[in-house]
Amino acid sequence: MQFFHKLINWYFNKKSLPYWCVFLFDCAIVFLSFLLVYQQTYGGAKTLSVLWQLCSMCAIYAIFYAVGFKMFHTYDGILRYSSFVDLQRVGFASFIGCVFSYLGHFFLLQFNYFQNVYVGGREIALASIICVLLLWAVRVLVKTVYDVSIDTFNARPAIIFGVDECGMGLAKLVRNDKSLRMRLFGFMSNGNEVRHKVLMGLHVYSYDDVERLIHQKKMECLLVSQSSVGVFRSDKTLQDLLIANGVHIFMPRTNEEWDPAAPDATLKEVSIEDLLPRDEISIDLKSVADTLHGKCILVTGSAGSIGSEIVKQLCQFNPRELVLIDSAETPQHDIRLMMAKRYPHIKAETIVTSITGQLRMENIFCRFRPDYVFHAAAYKHVPMMENNPTESVENNIYGTKVLADMAVKYGVKKFVMISTDKAVNPTNVMGCSKRICEMYVQSLNNAVRSGKVEGCTQFVTTRFGNVLGSNGSVIPLFKQQIKAGGPVTVTDPNIIRYFMLIPEACELVLEAGVKGNGGEIFVFDMGNPVKIADLAQRMINLSGAKNVEIKYTGLRAGEKLYEEVLNDKESTKPSFHEKIRIANVREYDYSEVERDIEELIEVSKQYDDMLTVKKMKEIVPEFKSNNSVYEALDASTDTAKA
């Protein structure tokens, strides 16, 4: 048995036989088929007496069949992957060979050399039947041996989650793609009506059978069909059971998840992002495409997590030109290379500069005259901005003001600003800086609409929470800590956060930006909050790592246990999309906001953190610091009021 295993592995580890080997082997089968028919018809003695003439004739018949093999390219296929189409081509090629042999045997009889060897039409037909059966049998045998050997020696027992067309398609994929090294033994469904049924020769099991299958069938893999992804994500109990028992979970890879390390892979092993429960998000692509097609679009922060995804999604709408701005040289260079490789048909200008350079921004707006601006550039890390409030004012607030003013001056149709849920009842400098940005663009929009400021630009703000996998976010950090053996650091056992995939968030940004009328602050439905401690534990279990501990480090400066999407005085109203709502927020007078921001900018130039944050609190009274040195400012304010 061990020898057979080694022999099988030796053969099937080869990519495939050279085409000429298959071709010669098929011709040899033809030769032997005619030889066999003659021997059975005329007996062994007669066959031996005319053996050389017979062999010559059989070789000529093999040449006739070779013409058919050439016409239908029967030798191009890989035998271990033979399908019905391959058998069909062999049949057609054999028919052509039979016809040519029948026509040719009249010609061969004219030669004295073949006078003692008579092969009539009956023998030719019989030889052709035997020939095609042998050709089919060889292919079926090789495929069967391959399937059995792979299933027996190397494959992991697997089951498919989902009893529908997608599940059956996944089953066909696994059976045909032996590189997956999986052996299917059944399907899984939550419907009792199909339990114990048979589908594609495999049993259908229910959720109640999972634990039994893990122990009795030694189940190692569960494959989730595309149509069942939502159902699987929502079943945390099933996920935890599978993860706790070391079962590998796979899902179909989408086009957006193409992996350069495995370009042909159609399945991916799930990550924690795949298991977080969330509803499917779809947007009005036609409306977005009709609006952005053929336009010049400027994107700030184009090398960041959100900005780079916005760039990728904009490319599918064939804009006339993209103007991409970011101050990070290396990531921006990566964006430049990506545009050249993946979207060479789209004109793209990649610019390394800061949005705080007013003269440079004026030069860019004057040169390119963008129709749309998507403003994603910002300093976003809460602890970092807590220690550098003046930089937060300069980049986030002043940079946004420069861009917004240029948009009005140069006739941008729509300006879309990316904000954050941390702007609601801010407890940190970063969140407050984004709230001030919201106030400025909204008041500027109203000033343009009322005629106080001359222009035509509509300003739209989009506000959402954490995005999965963004630079510096918690999930990449946890992955690094688990890989290093731990500990995994969580600030507080009760801290929760809202999460959304980067592509989903950017899709909503595009639709909100296109369909907004100006002045709105759009709030995204982030789904259910996730407890970070639970997230960390599930990531540890999913990785299979042992003895990795969770360490609680305490809330960081400016951090709060939960993020809000709207403050207490706000409410929302529905919009054009069920996942997007419009916040009813207090509106401010443009001239007052502009004056406050100019004063804040002047204060920040003194590089006095306390003075800077004090002025920010004056502009945004609901800004109450949490776990921060700036709590002293709140205490003094409360004392003064008392």
C-alpha cells in the first residue's frame, strides 16, 4: 500500500504528461485494437503467419486515427482532469479515424504486400468500437485513480454549508480542483425538510449533527456557499463550536479579494472580518456611474485606507481624470504603481504634498479644475492627536478649510468630507477636530446656498465608525500580537466598537456624496456593536494559537468605552438608502464659525497644548475630555459656571 501511495504521488505530482506522450499512447491503443480484432477473427496461427504485414497495416490505420486526434486535439487535455467533453472529443476523433480507415482499406488492398492480410468493413467497425472504449476507459481509469488516491491519502474531510445551487457549484469546484486537497462527505442545512436526504451522492446533515461529524467523520473543513454567507455570519454559536474544535472555515473569494500570492485561488480561509455579523450592502451603482463618468475627481488622503479604496472604486466609473493627493511618499508611490498596473486607461496625477499648503492647493485646483472632491485626508489616531493637538488643528481643521475654500473658488460641484463617529460628543482632540470640520463645511454650504458666499459647491459630510483592517486599527494589531505569541492587549473588558468593511464604507460614501443635496451630515448604519474582548478571544481561537493571553491595559487618553453615532440632542431622518440616515444637527452661522476657526489657528501657532484645546472646547462645548490631562480644563469650566 505504501508503494502504491508513493507511485501515485510521484505521477500525480507532475503537472501533466507531455502532449506527444498522450498522442503516441492513443495511437498505440488504435494499433492494438486492430491487432486484437484480427487475432480474434482469424485465429492466432494466421495472425502469426502474416504478422509483419498485419503490423504494417495496423500502423497505417493508426495514422488515419491520428488525423482525427489532431483534428479534435484529444491529446491537449490532462488525463486526470478528463471530463465528458474530453470523452466526446475522443468519440468524434475515433469516428473520423474509422471513416478514413474504411476508405483507405480499399486502397491498401491494391498493394501485393497486403494481399494476404484482409481487413474488411466489419473488422474496421469492430476495431473502432474497441478502440474508443479503450480510449475512454484509460481516461476514466486515470481520473478515478487520481480521485481515489487524493481522497484516500491527502484530502481533508470537508462539508459544504448551504443546500442550493451555490452549494452544488462549490461541490463541483472541490471535486474538480484537487489542489484544494479536500474530500467532501456531505452538505449541511438548517432546514429539517432536507435532513437525511442525498444530494450529488452526498448526505445532507443538520446543525444538530455538527459535533457528531467532528468526532465521527473527523471533519476538518467547512465550506460556506456564497448564498449562505449571511446565515453563517449570524450564527455565532456554530462558529464558536467549529473554531473551538479546530475546523477550518472557507468562503468563496470575491473579485475584490484577489490575492497576488495565490492568483488562481477561488476559496479563502476566513479571517475574523468574515465572521463579524453584518448585513449585505448594495448601492445604486448606475446613479453613481452616471454622475462620476467622465469627470475630474480629486481625492485627498489617497494613500490611506479609506482614500485608496475610494480611488479603486472610482476607477470602475471611468472618470476623465483622477487627482490624487497625499503627504506620505511611499504609500503614494504604491498608489501610483497600482494605477499604472491595474488602471492604465485612466489618467491619474499622483501628487505628494500636504493639504495645509494653501498656495500649492490653489495651484492644483486652478490647474485641474476638479468636478468632485472626496476629502479623506486626516490625522486619525486618538492617542497621537491627544499628544499633538496643534498638529490636529493644522492638518484636520486648517487643511479642511483650505480645501473647502478652494472648492468654492474654483467651482467644484460637490465636496464630500469623511468624518467619524468620534465627532459625536467628542472626548478627545481628534474627534473634536473633526466636529469643527463638520461645522465649517456645513455652515459654508448654507452660506453658498443663501448667497452670502458666492459659489455653487455643495458640501456633504459622511460620518461612520471603525473600518475593518484600516491602517493602525485593532484587528491588524491583534494579528501581530497573536503571531508574536501574545499577550493581546485590550484597553478595557467592556469596551465596544462598531465595525464596517472598508469597501462597504466607501460604497456608501460614494452614494451619499453623489445623491446628497448639500449641507447633510450622513450617518451610516454600522450594525451591531462588537465587544473588543470577545473579538480578541475569537481571533486567538481562529488562529489556532495556544497559550495566548489577553491583557487589559486601561483606557487610553481620550478614549471612551463606546462610540456614539449621534449626540443626545440629535435625531435622524431616513434618506435614499436604508443604511444611510441624515443627522438633524445644530447648524451654525458661517461667519461665526470662520472667525472661531481663524482664532483657533492663531492660538495653535503658539504651540501651547492647553490653550489650543481650551479654544477647541469653546467652539465645541460638548467636548468633554476623558482620561486625559485636558480634563483639568473641564473642571475649571465647571467651577467657573458654579
